[in-house]
Amino acid sequence: MLILKSLHLEHFMCITEADLNFDANCIIIEGDNGQGKSAVMEAIAICLSERKRSDSVKEFIQKPFDHAKIVLDLIYNDEQIIF
């Protein structure tokens, strides 16, 4: 079983900085267009999947910054994993 605990983002897509805590059995992400819903899902996908939306990670970094940061904390099969 995979349980998402938290996600920290910096300079990733349209998100300058965000800390999300997933402490419920059901997670709903809502917001207007351009508010970062897809960015949250993309960040999680980058950590969990080999298949990406883009071949270049530079596409995900906010301009004018030269780096982005993703920290995903999760539990998989009763083991804590941090990406």
C-alpha cells in the first residue's frame, strides 16, 4: 500500500513554494486554472514514475531560477521513503 504523507515544492512549474500534508484517507485538490493542481500531480509523478510529461527537466523549473526542489514523503509497504 502507498500512503502519501507530505510534499514540499520550490520553484516548480507555477508553484514558488508549497508545503502539502496529506493526512486524510481521501485527498481532494481543487483550485482555479493555473493555481498548481497539475504541478502537484506532476511532482508526484516525477518521484514515482519513469514516464514523464517532458524529456527535459528544465521545463519544470520556474524562470529565472536555475533549480527546482521536490521532496515527497510517503509510506510504501510499511516503509517510509523520502524522494
